[in-house]
Amino acid sequence: VGLNLGIAFRGGSEFTVPGAGTTAEQPAVDAVGQIDGAAPPRVSVVGSNTIRVQTSQLSDEETTRLAALLADAYDVDESEVGSSFIGATWGADVTSKALRGLVIFLALVSLVLTLYFRDWRMAVAGIVALLHDVAITVGVYAAVGWEVTPATMIGFLTILGYSLYDTVVVFDKVRENVTGVLDQKRYTYGELANLAVNQTLVRSLNTSVVAVLPVGSILFIGAFLLGAGTLRDIALALFVGIIVGTFSSVFLATPLLVWMRDREPALREHNAKVYAARAAVAGDGEAVAPEAVRVRVGSLVPGEHLGNRAQPRRKGGRRPAGRRS
């Protein structure tokens, strides 16, 4: 099991047969089999009745002969059969540049995150989340066996940007919450980071749903029903990447950041002081479980409200009727 690289990455000859009388693959396989030295073809249907045949690189004479065989096999005029070829060297060069671009992108992202947050651990957690998204998306492509084309690479780069954006939003809230964490003894770093995740969770989910709906329509309607092959290549990467990117920014990046920060001696000592203070308040010598703590933000904790005090005054200066606070 591996990636099904397209002709742009592995090189070879490609033929398109528009208006084919049948969409069966066997006529194309039989036609390519009559060319000595030709590799077993990859046959696919593009649109409703266009056959695409990919095989190893052929000479000009072999290309002309195979075009005639395909025209006869699918009952079309020979002039309608299109052909093109990509050298193996060019395909390898495209693959090398794609990988090089990914490495440069990750290096620049690491630098920018480190400078922006002034914390290399956030950069590491963000990069791990990005690599997680790429690995899952590539794994899905390998599992379904769809062809990896330049459009697929565009989809990969797009989901990297989306996942990074979502992670930065969460980390920005984490940084806001943990500012001055060592100056208080009520909450641990992990609890304040968890609060940041809770504060941005609804926003992350809403953004993902809004993004997944149009991408899903492109994938399932444009690609499967209408047969637009290029749309399928990019839409699958976007569909999987957006879902996985939301998961990683919430459930992977922040926990990894907390794990790295909690290994610092200063934060370990701070956490011990927090648990000791809670144990003293509880009066039974047992630390209060972190999940039982409700973190206060300003004058509120999650689930509380100010009642009529939070209601805007009417023009007459009176609040809405009800219990006064």
C-alpha cells in the first residue's frame, strides 16, 4: 500500500479519448498490450465519457500507433485522441521541489511562531500538529488509492495554512490566559490552557463546519456526480485536512504544549504550590482534582451570569422587569 503518484510525478505518456462509446477499461488495456515494452496502463474515466490512459513513456512512433488503437477500441476518430508525455526526470524534479517547498514552509513557520509567541515550545507544538495533519491526509490518499496530482499538492498546502491559522488562534488565547501564571497560586498552567481551548472551541467548530460544507459539496457533487477529476483531487485533501486540522489544533497542539511546559522546574514547583493550597483549603490534606476546578475569568466562571445587571438599560433608564440584583 502506497501513494498512487500521478504522471506529473513519475513521468510517462498519457492519452485522452473524449466521447468514448464505452467507459470500460479492458479495451484500453488490450490496446496498450499490443505495444511492446509498454507498462501496464492506468485507466480512468474523466467526466461522463472521457477515457484517460496512462502508461510508460513511448516513442513518437509508438504514440501514434497507440492513439490509433485507442481510437479503434472506443469507436472515435483518431484525430480526437489526445496524447502528451512527461519525462521521468521532470517528474522527479517536481517531486523534489514539492518536498523542498514543504521543508522550507515548515522552517519559516517555526521561525515565525517562535518570534510571535516568544516561546519555542509553541512553535514545536504547532509544527507537530501540522505534520499530524499531513500524515493523516496522506494516509487517507494511500488508503483510497486516489491519484496524487499537482492539484492534490495544492490541497495539501492549503490545509497546512488552515490548520496553522486555527492553532495560532488557540495559542493566542493560551498566551493571554497564562500571562503571569507564576504570580498566582489558584490555577495551574494546564488549567489555564484548558480554559483557552474551551473559550475557542465553539469558534473552531463553527469555522470548520462552515468550511467543510462547501468543500464537501465540491467533493461529493462535483467530483462523484459530475465526474470532475481535478476537483476530486483537491477537494479530498481539503475535506480531510480541515477536519483533521481542527482536531489537531484543539486536541493535539495545546496538550502537547502543556506537556512540554509542565516539565519545566518552575512550573512543576508552581503546580505543587497550587495543589498544596487547595489541600489546605479543603482541610482534609487531599489535593483537589484539577478537573473539579472552575476557573474564574473576571467576575464570572463558566455557567454563571449576571442576570439583570448584565442587561442594557432602556431609554428611560430602567432595566427589564424581573428580579433585581
